[in-house]
Amino acid sequence: MKTPLSRRPAGAFALLAAIGLLAAAAPQAPESILGFTPESSAAQRDVEARYDQALSAENLRNWMEYIVSKPIYVGSPHNKETADWMVEQFRSWGYEAELERYDVLFPTPRIRELEMLSPRSYKAQLREPALAEDRTSGITENRLPPYNAYSADGEVEAELVYVNYGIPADYEELERRGIDVRGKIVIARYGGSWRGIKPKVAHENGAIGAILYSDPRDDGYYQGDTYPEGAFRQEHGVQRGSVLDMPQYPGDPLTPGYGATQDAERLDRMEAPTIMKIPVLPVSWGDAKPLLEAMGGPVAPAAWRGALPLTYHLGPGPARVRIKLEFDWTITPAYNVVAKIRGAEFPDEWVVRGNHRDGWAMGAADPTSGMVALMEEARSIGQLMETGWRPRRSIVYAGWDAEEPALLGSTEWAEHHAADLKEHAVVYINTDGNNRGFLGMGGSHSLEAMINGVARDVTDPQTGVSVFERLRAARAVRGDSEALERADLRISPLGSGSDYTPFLQHLGLPSLNLNFGGEGGGGSYHSQYDSFDHYTRFGDPGFEYGVALAKVAGRTTLRMANADVLPYRFGGLADNVKRYLEEVEKLAEELRRRTERENRLIEADAYQLAADPTRTYVPPEAKEPVPYLNFAPVRNAVALLDKAAGEYDAAVAQALASGDAGPSQAAMESLNNRLRRIEQLLTDERGLPKRPWFKHQIYAPGFYTGYGVKTLPGIREAIEQREWDLVPVQMERLAATILRAATAMEEATLLMD
Amino acid sequence: MKTPLSRRPAGAFALLAAIGLLAAAAPQAPESILGFTPESSAAQRDVEARYDQALSAENLRNWMEYIVSKPIYVGSPHNKETADWMVEQFRSWGYEAELERYDVLFPTPRIRELEMLSPRSYKAQLREPALAEDRTSGITENRLPPYNAYSADGEVEAELVYVNYGIPADYEELERRGIDVRGKIVIARYGGSWRGIKPKVAHENGAIGAILYSDPRDDGYYQGDTYPEGAFRQEHGVQRGSVLDMPQYPGDPLTPGYGATQDAERLDRMEAPTIMKIPVLPVSWGDAKPLLEAMGGPVAPAAWRGALPLTYHLGPGPARVRIKLEFDWTITPAYNVVAKIRGAEFPDEWVVRGNHRDGWAMGAADPTSGMVALMEEARSIGQLMETGWRPRRSIVYAGWDAEEPALLGSTEWAEHHAADLKEHAVVYINTDGNNRGFLGMGGSHSLEAMINGVARDVTDPQTGVSVFERLRAARAVRGDSEALERADLRISPLGSGSDYTPFLQHLGLPSLNLNFGGEGGGGSYHSQYDSFDHYTRFGDPGFEYGVALAKVAGRTTLRMANADVLPYRFGGLADNVKRYLEEVEKLAEELRRRTERENRLIEADAYQLAADPTRTYVPPEAKEPVPYLNFAPVRNAVALLDKAAGEYDAAVAQALASGDAGPSQAAMESLNNRLRRIEQLLTDERGLPKRPWFKHQIYAPGFYTGYGVKTLPGIREAIEQREWDLVPVQMERLAATILRAATAMEEATLLMD
């Protein structure tokens, strides 16, 4: 591959001069907004001030109260009612709005039974009782009981084994103790991974059923006072949720990679690879306690013990349980609300901004707290439009349906409109649940500088400093040594868990995920008690952080829509990719050292000698030594990326700082067109090993973490899983990917020459 | 100070040649015992084989059953009965045995009341019920109820504050939350420090009373199945124990530094500085739970939360409690059993070997499991003596009384016989509770090589490898990277918690503390359930580890008694002191970095900004920066120590390996006399800051840890407590101390010239 990296951007002014942005000797204006000239910054600030002015916490409260008055899961009557109502709202604000329907497989439970047969009998309640302090907790009409969507149908009976969080490392611990889950039912606590990993790994290890429960240690009285006295999960609160194998691919399990339109070809359900193979049922700790109390066998390792007042044992048995589950496997219409404003200057460049609108039960925090912020953003922009203002680029607001079961609404829409999105989208901006606290910023590192700029310009409602300052303080106090040093706060790489996944990881669109949180108090997640009453007592009582989110996400939307040059900066990308590479190199080194050490201990019989002979202990087997890996191609690519990114960033900053007049539309489009494809260059059409749907080479949800991100996933997971043959292939692919992006940055720089 | 360090030990053979140990070109005998020539090693091995042969687990079982049939606290009738019986036993084995009596202040409870007055009323039970499975649990005669010895008398009433472990760092956390314990009663969980620290620090912070309880997280069902099903502490089990301020000085509070003989001068009780100033009462978690449930205020920090099924709150209140305590402050006779064999060759060199014989209740594990091992050692040695064998040095066996209240028996004896002990003792070998598992070796580092040699020669009863091998395996598995590399396993420096303290830290005698443990399962500690039934189910059912302890401690005794050259080696001492110095330097650096970081965060207002404004938060105040400290004098001293130690070790090893005939008694005594004073040179008569009783400059119990050791305590604690003025003084004192010892080593080396 030939790259023009040896050429320096001799005159970064050329393009901007050509397009009329350049004024002689304009001083660097520190108050300029990223991507804007000093002059257009001033105009933008005026728009933003008027935008802020129009925001009303009262709207958020009223809308939430209406939306969460009845259950809003996909297919529920109130889900459709609120979708229609949202369309009307958007239209009343001046948007072209409509519902886009996809027909998706959505199982709902018909039979849910769990009983302990021995040593005592216990029939699990599997229900969340009404509370006087929560007005919607007693709703029974159109309510979904606690269940795990995409569990298998079936009836199984077996002894229980406690598997902690149910991740692969936990099964290694069981193996050391001679405990095998084959033919058993596992009971796993929530936490430590996304829930779908637990039954997947249980099945891989031979279990025939799985019970998931919320231990009060992770999610209950150990954390704080329980509902309704406090925010935290009480004895009967259950975490519902999907167990579809989303790390393989999210969205409709029957239409992988394409939109689930009415006439789309569908897989046979029995062949859909992402549907769980064993029955899985979530329970409260109230239902789990009798089961755990009845277990024998070895005492669980210290790190496995929860906060129930009992000694945690591993089993197997003597607790023996029966699970019976049957679902209606219905094809259900999912309705995305899609509302558009046509851009005044670049209508074919789209800013896409979404939040899901379905919830498992009432869905106040998740997702309505974010959805009402999005609506208020849209309303305020509508108010700007009433004064004749128009965004330069097109804006698409979306209220996704059916996020909870498997990111269905967003994924099907993204798959269905894939070509258009790759052609037109300049960013996808996601929000979801929101509550009181600190700004959360995740996304493409090319947007790090931009979103930091936004965070500097929004005031924290509680402290009066910027949300940037407050987050920086929190990070510094938590021990992040660079927080007070580095100009920008790092943003988190994205794994999965909300609707950004199809846009970022499947299509390669520059994406952001934004929220506030950390002070709201958890405990209502995916339960009947995620209600207006809970949220307005513990989440964000004054909806001040809803308004703050509207300021952050709305500003982001408006800046992406109006920027002269799209505000991607690649220095942050290069800096973070370098760190990820260092992490992976360290991972390999540590794995090598650990393997050597463990093999040596095995050889010295040390594990056996250190074990208590009165207990079963099976020492580990020696592992293949970790080979030395060739990181050079990726290192070289990252070095080029670093250089190209620095040159682009310097060139564009200089050009913008010097410009003061409006650009020529054609020149601007030419640079911007090139820029917004750079994130797509970070994908590889072949996707990741074992999961071709995931195409991004920098960010992916972990195959065995589910939500938790794996950066540089191709090489990182190959090393973690000791698939040494895979490493060189993935290494080469990653290097090529990074080089493509670096080359595109150089070309963009040259455009300014 | 002038030291002869420039002289190299040109011919290490001289002394040994002079005393007849040297044979030409004798090859290094790897099987030689440390301190013995090859020939005397062979004889010693023969003695040890006969010694092992005579040991009987059955004796240990029978003696324990008799001793723990009734309570054995100091002053109890059965305590005296068993003392008399032990004297008879020792006499029957050929020892000169007698009781040595000291009259010590020993408070026992007259009134113990604890009740919650609001928000609900609860009267604490403060008793441990009888269990059908434990034959002595129902004993009521001459039984001491749960209490903390040396608590103040008094009646106090106040709101409760939960203070976690009640150590200084915990009060800083409370301060951050605006919580003040002045005028309050604190409730602290056991753990994190020795128990006496908790009321001491509570008092320093202004509290007027303290409740100590056993949280099931640290000591109960969280750890394992509870008694009688399992070994662990059950709902009503209470940890009794002393709260005398032993880090100031242990022993009789009324006779600091001298023996509490009948006619000794005594302090007025009200002036005794070590007696606690506020009422303190220990309770079970069964009694603590209603109190903790009734508390409000902020939720406790995550690390403070125990395993009770409740949300831990800090208070203050609304729980309001009243404590009333009254004690009989009786002067009580404590009877040490002291049994002696006169050494055949060096009767004025004493090997002192002790274990305490009093317990809080039945005292099966603590201390009888160790005491019966000691008795069996003595009996077996007695059997050797029946064949005409005699130890070369004198052996003193001791059964200390009144260890539990404050190391009373051993301390008063050590203080009383201080001059003789400093003149004659070559070692103090301590044991205490013992159970199944791994060898524990603590003590003077000059004995590290010797005790490692013993550990290599004793077989682990469960695995058949040496107890050295098994311990090494356990350390390697736990991640101790040097365990498989270093020739000797490091031994632990000693803090406090058993009877070695007066010998090591007050007198400067080379000391060891030995035990097995780690697989026995805890939970009976200082409760009524530390019984024969508990011990024989969970401690060491077959008394195999009791016999193993007798083999280890007996071998140690015999080798110290018979060695040609006393088996001190100083390379291990130098190596460990170097490590401690590195630790302290790192401590200062980390404190400096942390102070800088915290001051910077304070200046940036980061703590305040990171805090939840809906909760009280008081940011810390800036601290004086940590000055750069002059470690050079100590470093130089350690470098000399390292050199002198290496030269001595090499010289003596070479000399012994080459020798094959008996030494001349006079020459031997001359070298040994010098050697055994080296540990005493590590003391400083002025003692440690604020506690002159503690004279050892290398090892001390922490002023704020109580049992936990602080090595190089003078400089370490001055730095920890930010007493910068103290540092240079302590640094100089430590350097001088180390130089004295190094010089003595050089002189010993020269004796072999």
C-alpha cells in the first residue's frame, strides 16, 4: 500500500481560502466551536442560547407521566398509543414524522413455573407485588411478568449448581472443585457480565437450565435502602431482560443483516442461531433465597458470596428444582417513530439522533427519561424553526421500538437503510436512561474533542460548574491521574447495551452515547418498579438532568448539523488506539507470564500440595505456552495513524481559526464527504471471528462479556481465548484497517493544501 | 563509632580449630544440621528420631479433654487445678517443676447491661446458649460471661454511630460525611485491628462508650457453615477479649516494667495508663442486628458493609442505647508452671519454651491445643532423659497463666527475671493455638535459616511431604513469586498477640512463634464454643497437627539446646531488614505523592464537585507536604549489616562443615555468648516513642494495629503519623542500633579468625 505520508500539509489554508473561509491574520479565537469558524461560532452560540432558553423541565415530567402510565413493551397497546402520539407531537413541532414498522420475533411467556422438589418444597412466586407507594405497581392489564426473552421453551428438572456470575472463569473455579454442571440447572447471580452470557456459557458447559437472580449484594439492600424506602431493589423485584445471543448479532433473530420488513425472508425459528438453547428464568432474591439455603457441597469461593444471610454453597444439590417455561413466539410489529427536518444547505448529510421508546414494564428510567429529553430537544429545535431558522444538515429524530428484546427497532432500521445511512449519515447520537449525576460520554474517539467542547458549554444543574468540570473532578477524585492534565476527558469506547450498536459496529457510523447518572440510585432496572413514582423520588426528581441531557445531546445535534467542517478530530482516536494496543500487548505478556507460572506450579505439584486434602480438588492442566506475537504491523500502522491524525487536526484547526466567511458549498461538501467516511474505513466487511455482523475493528461488545467493550476485538479476543492461529490474521486485518483510515486522513489534509 | 569492618575474616577456621572442631578437607555435608558439625549432626538426628518415636496423639487428646472440661481463665478453680496437675506431670517426667505466682489486676464483670431505648426497645441477651452438640456449652459454674477485660466501669446512654472497624482511617471517612462521635456510643465490628484499638480510638475521638460485635461477614455464616453444623461463629457466639492498651505496655497495668510480685509497688488503678477510659462491651451479631437495623443516616461506604441482611447506615442514631458495666477489680494470683532441665554442658545457657495455659472459657483451641503439644514435647524429652541422655544447654518449659487478659503471666515473669534472661537465654520459643494446615513461622530473622531447617525435616501428616514443602507450595500458589526461588521461606516478623512479646520486644531475646493452621476453620475464637467438641470436629480431629507441632517445636528446642554453635544466621536478618527499609522508603514516597495529589484536588475543589450535593460532604483539609527524608544513615548501616552478616554466615558455615570433633567448652561458650547477645543489640533502652517498654528497634506491634507488626517501628510510625520532627531522631537511633549489631557480627567472625 502506497501512502502519501511523506508530504506535509504545506499550506493548510488553501482549501479554506478557496471556499472563502480565510481572513488574513485572524487571531486564534479560543471561544470558537470545534468545526466552526470564529464567525459561524458566534452565530451558533446564539442558536444554542435560544435553544437552551426554550427547554422546559415541566414538559419532560408531563410527557413521562403520560408515557409510563401503562406498560410500553413492544406490541403492547400503550406502546402503539404513545408511538402515534409521538408522531403527532413531532408533526406539531414542524417535523416530517411517521412510523416505520418492522415485524419481529418477540416471545412472551405463557407458562412460567419454578419449584424446588427437594430437600424441601418451595414454589417460586415469580411476581412483583403492588406497593401502596407506587401507583403503577398494581397494574395487571397488558403487563408482562418477569421473564427472559428468547429463553428456550421447555421443562427441566435437576439438581442446582451455584455458578456465581456464570462467566467462563467461574466454570474454571468449579472444575477445580470437581463440580460439573452437565445435566444440572445452574443458578447465577446477575452482574459480572451481560445476562445473556450466563445461559450461553451454562449451555456450553452442559447445563440444561438456568435461573438468574438479583443478589442483594450487587442489587439490593447491600447497596442501599430498598424500595419504596430507598431506591434499591427489594425482596421481590426482578430484573427482566433479553438473553438473545446479541454478541453474535442483535436485532430480529430471523432476519440477520437485513430489515425485518413484512415480506422479508425469515429463518426458521428453530434454526435461528441467537435464540437461547436452554430454559432461563429470572427471579428475585426472595425466590432465590430458599433455593440457595437448601444447597450443599463446598462453600463458594469468597468472591462468589453475595449478601444473603446464608453460607453460599456450590452444590450440586441437594436442592433439586423443576423449571417449566412456554412462550408465545409471535411475530410482532415494532414501530419506530422517525421524524425529519430537511437541512437547508446539505440535505443529504444526516444527523441521526435516537432513543428507544419501549420498556419492559413501565419503563420510566429505562428508556423514558432519555426519550422525553430527546422529545424536548426536538420541540426546542421546532421552536427555532418557527423563527425561520433551519439546520444546514438534515436531522433525523428516532424513537426506537423494541430495544429491550434485542435492539430490534434500531437494528432493523439500520439494516434496512444501511446503504442510505452509509451514504448520508454524519453521526449517530444515542441516549437511553438518564438520571442525576455525572455526564457519561461514550463513542467514536474521533468525536472526543467535539463532545468535550459540548460538555464545557453546559452547566451542571447542581454545582453551577460545567458538566465537563464536574466529571473531571469526579475522575480526578477516583484516581484518574490524567484527568487534571489532559486537555480532553477520554470518552468510553462502546460495547453494547443500547441502540448505537447497529450504527457504530455494523455500519461504522461515527456514534455517541450520552447520559447523566451516578447519583440517581439504582434498583428499579427492568422491574415493575421502574415507574414514575420511583423516578421522581430517586432518579431525577426535578428533571434537571433531563434538561441537562437535552442541552448536551441537542447541542451535539446542532453542532453536527451546522458545522462548517464536520468536527471530527483524529488525535484523540490515535491516542486511544495506541493505548488499546499497549493494553493488548500487556495482556499477551501477562498471559504469558501467568501461563509460565501456572505451568511451573503444576509441574511442582504445588496446587495439589496447597489444597486441603479433606476437600475435592482437581489441579489445572498445563497450558500451551503463549507464543511471542508480532505486533509490529499494527504498531507501524498506529504510528502512521498518529502522524496523519496530528497533521489533519493541526491543518483543520489552523484553517478554521483563520476563516471568517461562509464556505463554498461544493468545497465544503467535498471535504466533509471524505471525512465522514473515515469511521467506515475502520470496519472490515468480513467482520469479527465467529460473528461477521460485527464489522468495526476498534470497538465491539465482548463475545463473553455481552455489553462490556473489547477494543481491538479481533486481536484481543484471539489472545484472551488463546486462539494463536487467529492472531496473525487479525493482526494483519487490523493493521490494514488502521492504514486505510490514516490514508484517508492524509487525503483530507491534502484537500486543505 | 569505630568499627573494625575493614578487616576481612582471613581464616574463619581459627576458632574452630582452636576448639577442636576442624578436620582437614572434610567435604561439605549437605545433611548437616545448622549449628552442628557433621558428626554432632548425626548424633542429633538420632536423638530427634527417638524423640519423634515417643510422641503420642492420644496423650494430646486425653490431656485436652481433661484441661478443657471446666473453664480455665486466670483465677478460676480449674485453672489452679490444672496448674497443679501440670507441675505433677512435669515432675513425673523428670523436671524440676514449680508454680511461680504473680498477683495481677484482673477485672471480672458484675453488671453487664445493653439496651436500645429508641426507636424501638431491645434488651441485648449477652449470653451464649447451650447447644446439644457441645457438651461444655451449658456449663454455668465458674463461667465468665462475654466481656472485654479492662473496659471502664460506667453507665452511658447515647445515640449510636457505626464506625466500621473503628481504626483511625474510619474516623476520617466519618469526618468526610460530617459525622462526629463526640458524646456518642460507637458500634464497631471485630476485625481490621486488634480489638483494643477500637475503644482507644473511639475514646480519642470523643465517644463515651463502645460496642464491639462479630459481623458474619468477617466471622460467621459468610465465611462458612456455623456451629455446630460447621466451624464458624453462630448467631449468639461472642468474642471475649482484653482491651488493655497493650501497644503501650502489656502485663499487669499496675506494675509496668517489673514483676507483679506480692510485695511489688503498684500504681493506683485510676492512674494506670493502659486501662480503657470508656465502657466497652462485646456482643454477638444476634444482639447487634436489632441495633444496626435501627440506624439511620448515610449509607455506610461499600467497604464497611458486613453480611447482615440490612443496609448498613452510619447514624448517628436514631438508635439510642444505654450501656451499664461494673467490674470486680480484683488482684488475682496468676500461676505460671515453670519446669526445668539442667543442661549437661552449658547449664547457664537457657532454651525457654512456652505456651499459655489459661483460656477465656473452655479454651480448647486457644490455648490448650498448643499447650498439650508442649507437654508432649516435654514428656518425650523426659523419656529421652530416662535413657541417660541430657541436653547440653538448660531447657525451661513454661505454661503461662493469664495470657488472655494481657500477657500477664509471661510478662510479669519476663520482667521479674529480666536480668537472668538477658544473661542466660539463647532463645524463646512460643506456641499458642494450633490446628490443621500449614506451618506458621514467625520470629527473629536471625532464626530464619534454623527454623527452615527444622521445617524441612518434619513431615506433613496429610500429604507426606515436608511441612516446608507444603508451606512453600501454598505460598507459591498464593502468588508469592520468590517462594520457589529463595532457599529459605521468609518467616513473619512478630507484632503481638501471644507471649513472645515480653521476650522479644521488651528483653530483645531471639524468639520464635510456631503453629499450624489455615485448614481448621475458625469461629470459636474466645467464645464458649472453643471446646473439646468443636476442636475435635473442626480443629485437628486426630491431633496429627498437634504431634506435628510437637515435632517442629521440640526439634527447635533440642537443636537450640544441643547446637555446637548457636544456629543464628544473619544473612536472612540483613535481607529482611533491607526489605523493610525499602518498604518504609516507598511508604514515604507514596505518602508524599498522595499528599500532593490530595492537596491538588483540594485546591481544584474536586472533592466538593465530585460529591453528591444532596448529601453532607466535608472535604478534607490540605496537609503539610511530606518532606524528603534522609534515609542515608540507615541505608549505610544496612549495607554494613549485610556485609557483616554475609561474612559471619560464610565463616561459621565453613568452620562447622570442616569440624568433626567436640569443641572445647570454653571456646564454644565464648562464641555463643557473643552470638546470643546480638538480638539484644537490636534494642534501644529508650524504647519507642510514647511507649518506652517496647525496646526492639526492628519489630513492634503497631500503635494503631495492636497485633499487626510494624517493622522498623520508630521510623515507620513516625512517617505514618506524619510526625516529621521525630523522623531524624528515630532514623539515627535505628542506624546506631543496626551498626551495633553489625559490629558484633564482625567481632564474632573475628573470633573464628
